[in-house]
Amino acid sequence: MKNLLIVVLFFGLGGAAFGQTYRSKLGGEKVRAAPTPPPAVSQRGNVDGAVPDAVRGGNPLQMLNPKAPAQYGTAGQHVILDPETGKWRGIKLFEIFW
């Protein structure tokens, strides 16, 4: 009888040990806050040049027309001038201002 009691207690307590978990139920699950989005960019780099103006302007062929309206700009806006001679050295296709 004594052996039967020891066996029952051994298996009874062993079964109770398997039913236990390692998580605490007292504190509950912690709620994690959603990640905050990155701050909005206050100002993007201004892009200028012949190609962006052609895309924004609507009709890129008007940039080549010498009698085009003033809304398409002048040739001097997109030309690189040599400061010593005053002659043109190139065309500004893309110009990025920081």
C-alpha cells in the first residue's frame, strides 16, 4: 500500500509538472507600441536643368524655339558660361541644389 501511494504521488506530481508553463500570467502580455514613422522630409533638394524643365514644361520642343513664350525660359538658364571669355562651355542637363 505504501508503494502504491508513492507511485501515485510520483506520477501525479510528474504529470502536474508537465502541465506547467514558463510564462507568467500575472502581468499579462505587454502591449508593444507601433513603430513611429520617420519624420517627414521638410525640404527636398531642388532639381533644375534642361531635362527637368523639359519634363515640367509640357512641350520640350519649345525649349529649342527662339521665339517661344517666356514661360519656357531663356537659353541662358541652362548654359554654363566661362567667366573669363564669356563663351558657353556646356549645357546644364541636371543641376541639384542642396
